[in-house]
Amino acid sequence: QVQLVESGGGSVQAGGSLRLSCSASVSGYTYNAMAWFRQAPGKEREGVAALWTGGGSTYYAESAKGRFTISRDNAKNTVYLQMNSLKPEDTGMYYCAATPWRPGLTPNPRWLLVKEYDLWGQGTQVTVSS
């Protein structure tokens, strides 16, 4: 069974940076899309950044544009989220998600939606203090 394992969370001051990593437990497994979501206390889980693995297209929430970058190391089957200029409102549990490859899917901004993903990690906490 494939598992996604996140790491890299922590506590930083506003303006700081963090890099989150998400590794799949089974190498060679292919995905159509991989993404990062976050969930603040009392709020719904929301998409932050997504990556279409076929061509590398990326999608970002408005709040993340210009500050966050999603990338992937194919050899390591790992997806990253580089977060710069962090703000207190970025605080939350960050989850990695992936959807196993299947034909007929296409790159588009829907990959920022929770409902599109089958596989989820346990989450890593990010806390940004003012």
C-alpha cells in the first residue's frame, strides 16, 4: 500500500521560509497529480499548490502565488513545497496528496480540490508567529 510521508514543518516567524517534503513509500508509482493542502483550526482543508506530473503544470491558490513553489524530484518520487515570506495566516496542518495515474485525466486547476485526491499523508504542522 502506498503511503505519503510529509516532513519539514515547524515554527517560524513571519517573513521566514520553510520547505516541506512529501515522499511516497513505494518507488516507481506514478501519479497524475500531486498537491499540498492546508487546514487551519476550525477551517476546511484547502488547496495550496498542485502539480500535474505529466507536463509539469502548476496551480496555486491566490494566497500562495508569488510566495510558494511546488516542485518534484522524479528520481526520488518526492514533491516539495517551498514556502517563502510566510505569514501568520499560513499557519495550519499541511497535507500532501496524490492521485494515482489513470488515463483520460487532464491538467487544470481542479487539482487544487480535495475531492480529486485518493491518497493523503498524515500532515505536518506549520506555525507562523507574528
